[in-house]
Amino acid sequence: MQTSELIKFLNKLLYMNYFKDTSKNGLQVSTPKREIKKLGYATDATSYIFDLAIENKIDLLLTHHGLFWWYDTPITNVHYERISKLIKNDIGLFAVHLPLDAHPVVWNNIWLTIGLINTVLPSYDSTLILKSLETKVEEVLQAPNATVIFEDEVLSLKKFWNYWWTSIGYGIKFKQNKFHISQIIDFTKALQLQKQFFNFWQHETFDSISIISWGGGAALQEAKESGYDIFLTWEMAHWQITLAKEIKQSVLLGGHRHTEKIGPKLLANYIAKKFEDVEIIFLDEAY
């Protein structure tokens, strides 16, 4: 696969010109290689991930958290070591932050949502949701928080919470079935999340949940006011947990890396299906 063709494909697929956030999304470190034969993917752009990329002779590395953000970082110390490893080994770096959280078809938040639906209703055909969203990507991206973007007799799916003027999360309301607290454990195991469940409702069954792969403590009040039984996010500050207890909003913390390792994997697999001549290699590892 030609490098320029793959980069162009990624920019179009991910609506890179649409999303603006603190990350400098897109190609952050170029590669002189004209052809991409091996593509690696990981959650984080770190020295230990780059060592794996070198070991596996990766041509282009795809990560959720890149090296360059809104602030200028001097290329010294560990920042220099990271960048030099890529440049010396001709490895490109493509970082996708907000686009991986917000895209309504193949990325972080929608797949956390689909994962929960599959756990609660294993016989339900969740591909119906994905097919519906795939036909109206731009419309869904522009939908405000409370907009219903999918609905049938079983469940309704709304957008939830804005990050940098983009609604990135989802709220699910099950119309016919409640899910048991044990299914929360099943869900976290299936998606390999870091489970911390604060059941401030003191209920055993629930019929709604809002999901946002982000440090979404600021969305806590919105979850409560919108009537969601459970609010899933990746982490919260201590004062936000105490607030959740005060307002009796049950919270499920999934872990930052754990909730955001889904997107890079899905994107890499999507590329593999599109470009069969590109070998995809998983490089992720925990801290």
C-alpha cells in the first residue's frame, strides 16, 4: 500500500478536518518509506511501544494518544528519545484522538455501547445499529446531546455529552428489559475494562446507561439530569466520586487505557479488510 494513499484514506475515513481538539490529529511523524507493508497499532505513543515497533519492523504506527498536543513541547529528554526512535528507524506515526472517540461507526464510544447491548441482549442484532449509523455519519456527528439517533421497540440510543463542541458519548435506554448488576461484571470482563462500580442507587437492576470514553466527571450532572441509572466513564477525581454519591448517580469507571484501546484495534482491523496487502500488528501493552 502506497503511504500517501493510506494517509489520504485515513484522513477521509476519520473526518480529520471535522474534529478539532487538543491533539494534533493526523500524521505526526513522517516516514520516508513510499510503501506501508506493516502497520502497528497501540493506545499510546511511548518509548516502550516504539521499541516494539522497531522490533517488529513497523512502517507506520497508529495510536490514539500521540506525541503532539496543543502546547509546544521542547524536543528534549524523553520527548527527544521517543521521536528519535521513530526517525532513526523510518517509522511514521499517525495519531487519532477525538476522531477515535467520536466516530459513530467503528470507534471507542460506539463499541463500548455495542458491547453493553450485546451483554444485556445477546440475541439482539446490534449490527442494525451500526448499519443505521453508517448511512448517516455526518448527521450523527452533528447531532446535539439529546438527539435520538437510533430507536426500535427494544431500545433507544441518544447522543450524550460534548467534548470540544462534538457530541462523543451515547445514552442507552432499554424499553423492555432491565439488566442485572451481574451483567455489569460480564460486560467489563468481555471488554477487558478496569471495573470500579459505585452503585449509589443501591439497585440490582437497571434500564439505562450513559457511556463516554473520556475523563467525564464534568458530565456527571448531565447523566443524573438525563435520568441514566449508570454513568460509564474512564476515571474521575475524588471530589467527583463524592458528588456522585451525594446526588445518587451510580458510576462505572472503566479505566483510561482500557476504554480507549478499542478504537485503535477497530481502525487497524478496518484497514486490514480494506487493504489486504498491509500486515497489521498489535503492539499495545499495559503500563
